[in-house]
Amino acid sequence: MSTTVFTNARVVDPSRGIDETGTVIVEDGTIRAAGADALNQGVPEGASLVDCAGKAVLPGLVDARVFVGEPGAEHRETIASASRAAAAGGVTSFIMMPDTAPVIDDVALVEFVLRTARETALVNVFPAAAITKGLAGGDLSEFGLLHEAGAVALTEGRHTVASALVMRRALTYARDMEIVVSHATQDPTLASSGVMNEGLLASWLGLPGIPREAEAIPLQRDLMLARLTGGRYHAAEISTAMSAAAMRRAKDEGLPVTAGISINNLCLNENDVGEYRTFFRLSPPLRGEEDRLAMVEALREGTVDIIVSAHDPQDVDTKRLPFAEAAVGAIGLETLLAAALRLYHSGDVPLLRLVEALSTAPARLFGLPGGTLKPGAPADLVVVDLDAPWVVREADIRSLSKNTAFEGARMQGRVLQTLVAGATVFSA
């Protein structure tokens, strides 16, 4: 039995409302004690001591929206490479989207992901299954069998279910099985050929825009269906004040609904598109500063429940194109925590709330282990220097794809060590 003691740490555990100077004791892959009183009974005999010297110890991040190329597009990202990027970013668990080739809509594919993760991944990987077969928006997949096989959520990944009837049935069946339906809301007809946020800047750049209503209309529909069915509904990524207001009203009604937001929409705005920089072609698109500020407020007050990286690797051939022709998406596992800490350093969001949205809340929402430093929990944790400055450089990126929206960005806050089940999977 091995024991490691992290002393002189700032222990942050939203599951217990703790943000205090103390100690974390890890014994045989689980947390024995964490907090100011962890050493009441002294240092366990034979323990390894790690002096954190004021560094923070957080529960490992849980990223609920990660796209991986395997199977079918291993040149963009494999489960193994995504896990290395996750470990470097302090992410100890992530939910993998079903947008693969073939689509994860069958028990065999769920089992493939779990088996591959066990054999090659450094962190915990949990597959999500497709709501509809082939992500085609028609026939529902076998929810019960997929859930029993290990799928932790149902989602269409990048796609939006167009049919209200299909969505109603999905929420109804998922309700009876107590599965969360996570859904990206963008009306494909209203978004049409749009490639960035609709507004004055898009007009100046000569690019077709995507109106905020393209997100809000399907979201409003889904919230009404959640009221009708009682199903557990999660809006995967919202990005506008309009959407936040709709979520706030639904929560005030007591509906079983939650919402996530991409770190990109919290930290960046449409001005970052600049000179047609294709790494900033994202979905949802980067919005205006007013919407970004509204989303920060929604996160702080709890209208938005979780933060996701929306990690979506794309290769050079699909990104080095004219803006309107470039693939949508950016990687984000390695920069998720550091980018989120911008909100802490600016005073916009308290650290306890930030860590809750990155770790505790997604673990609770999807019924995953982790997200806590409670005694007896798996020792999935991260040691962070909250103030360490660093620059995001392409040469340092561990993901197979390099399409980060934070290339060259100056960050404050760096992961020093990541542990999964008590084993160190990353050390700076």
C-alpha cells in the first residue's frame, strides 16, 4: 500500500465547499483525507511527502464534450493522444462524443471505446452514444442496451435533431432509463451558410453570419419538450444572453435542465476572428462581447452549470483554407484549465465556482466518479500553480492536431502534476 501526502496546499473541493490551506493524503489510489484538518492524526508511517508550497490541489477536471478521431480518423486524434493532452491539462476524465466513423450507436462501438481506453488511455474515458442511428436524426438508437454497455449520455455530437417528435421520444425514453440527453442547438436552416456571428463585424469581413436566434429557437423548443416529458435535458453549449435567459426561466420553473458552455465562448469574442483566422471558426461561433459577458455572469450565478473544452481536432488540410471553407472546431483539452483561470484572475468568477463547473458539476451531472476530494473517492486530482505564467506554443501541444484557439496566448496558471487513481499520469 502506497501513501502520498501533499502538504502546504490550497485545497479546493467544491463538493464540500472547501477552499482552505491544508493537506491531501492519497492512500492506495483513493483519497484518505483532504483539508485543513487532514493531518490531525499525523503523517502516516512510510508516506511520501510532497510540499506544495502554496500551490493548489483540485479535483481532476471532468470534460463533458470531447471529440476524438478514433475510430475512423486516427490521423486527427486517437483515444491515446487525447488522453495525453487531457492529462497535461489536468483533465482526469472526459466524455467522448459519438461523431466517429462508424458512429457510436451500437453496443460494439461502446465496448470498443471502453476497451481501447483501458489499453491505451492515461485518463478515464467515458463514451456517449448517439441519440439517433448514424446521427441521421431519424430512428432512435437502442438507449437501454447502450447505457448498459457503458454509455454515460446520449447526444448527437455536432448535430441538432431537427424533428421535435424524435426529440420528444428521445427525452421520454431517456427519462425512464434516467439518462441525460445532451444536445447542441443550432437550427441548420437558419444558420444556413453562416460561418461566424451575425453582426457588423461579419459584414465588414464579407462573411455570412449565424444569428443568435439559430441557437435560441431550437433551445426553446427543447426546453418546452423537457417540460412536456420530464426528461433530463442538457444544453451542450450555449453562447448568447438570449439562451441564458431561456435557461434561467426554465430553471426557475424547476425543470430538470442544465447547460454547458465552451471555454472558447467564455474567453474569446468575435473580434478574435481578426484577419480571417480559421482556428477561430467554431460552433457555436464566437459571439459579441456583450454576449460573452452575459455568459460569464450566467456561469457565476449557476444558470450555466458546466464548462467544456469542446475539444475538436482538425488537421492542417482542413484548416488552412479560406475562412468560409475551413473545418469547424478547435482543440482545447490542454488549455481548458489555464483559459478558465483567466476568469479567476480577473475577479469575474470565484475559484470555488470555477472548479465546480470544471469538475464537480459535470461528474455529478453525468453520474461519473471523481470531481471531489472527499475521503474514499478515487484519487483523481491535479496540482496547479495558479500564478505561473506560460505561453501556448504549437511545439508543446500533445494533441495530434494543433488547431488551438489559444495559439501564442499568454496564460497564468499551470498544471504541475495530474493523478488518476493515485498514479501520476503527468508531471511538468
